[in-house]
Amino acid sequence: MAGEAARRRTEDPPVRDPGQYALTDHFRERLVQGGRYLSIDAVDTTIREGQLRWNTTDGWRFARIIDGVRLVVVVCDTETPSPVVVTAWTELADREAARHSDRWDRTDIETIQLRTALSEDAERHIPDRIRPRDVPRPFHMRGHTVSSAPGNGHLRCVDCGGRFRSKEGLDRSHCSN
């Protein structure tokens, strides 16, 4: 397989056999973080059955919608000796389908929307996109354990008490706990 991976070109579609993929440390760290809604089984199924697209930023992405939530899996198999899962995330694809699903509760949907907003505009303060989010169940992000309340234009770290209006703000501050 290593020789085959080395001969592959970037434009060649990646393999659909999840058993051939190694997991990067980056992905493993995110897999265990609450509020990400990732599992090995979901990633494997997404690689096997998901829609495959090329993205100029990340490379190859597999995507699959599960009860209104899209799971996106980024893979690479041309720059490494074997194929790897680089990262994965969830994003809201169909709010009504997610809302009516038994899989997601209201806080799950709000958390997914909040994470998406923070990632889409990581460097800028986005109080108007944080303010409507009601996420009482804290989740881990950038070394902090954060939550949000409706009407507040910031995330609050439940450990250090810090208030943040952007993903970059979370990066610049180290949690004291």
C-alpha cells in the first residue's frame, strides 16, 4: 500500500476502505471532545458511503447527512505512506430534520451551530452569531470548557471564567484550570 500511496496523485479519488486509514493525532484529540459528535463508526460509514468532494483548502472530503446533521471527514492519501483521516466535524444540514430526530437534542443542535459559526469566522469577533445560541451543556474548545446563554454575545469558560467572542480569542488565552 505504501508504494501505491506514493504513486497516487492529489486528483486521484481516495480509497473507500476505512480499514486502510490511520488516524492523525489531530483527529484523535477531537474524537474524544464533547460537542463534536464524532465516532469511529460514523467516520467509517462516511468513508464507505458518503459523498466525495474535492476541496481546494483541505483536499478530499467525504460527507454524509445523519438525521439532518452533516458529518464531514477530511482524508489524505498522497502525502503520507498510508491514507489518514486528517480531521472531521459536524455541521447542520437540515435544522427541521435534526430537530425531529431522536439522535439530536436541542443543545446538540445549538452546539453544532455555535461551533460552525466560530470556525467559519475564526479570527473575528462574532457576538451576533453567538448571542442566539443556548448551549448550557459545556463543551471543550481550544483548551477551554465553554458554554453560552441566549442574549450573551460571548462564550464563557466554566473553568476559568473567561469570556470569548471568537475562536481566536480562545486560542490567545490559556485556561487557568
